[in-house]
Amino acid sequence: MAATTLTPVHRSTDARAREILDAVRFAPAPRWEGPASKRSRYIAYLAGSMLAWTAAGLGLAAALGGLTGLAG
């Protein structure tokens, strides 16, 4: 019998992106209740969320502005 070796499995970037999105999407949001460490985690989550949505909105507005500038 010959010994067989397994080749390492390399995941594609699409699979990694899907795993990250699933982790973010289904992760429970932190709550305000509890000790100060949980409250600071909640504040960081809230501030990060606000910054991310603001950046996404500004990026979308810039993209739409660029498209309307090209059309007119």
C-alpha cells in the first residue's frame, strides 16, 4: 500500500468573503446592559456602525454624482 498525502485546500476569495459577511450578518449586536466593558463594546459597535454607514452613503452619493455628471 502506498501512503497518500492530502493536498491543502485553498479557499477562494469568494468563499472567504462569504464567511466574513455571514459572520458579520449573523453576529449578535452588543447590548448596553452589563458591566462597563460591555458598554464600551456597545459604544464602539455603535460608532463603527455609524461611520461605516456614513462612508457607504458618501461613496454612493459620489458615485451617483459622477454618473449624473457624465450624463449631463
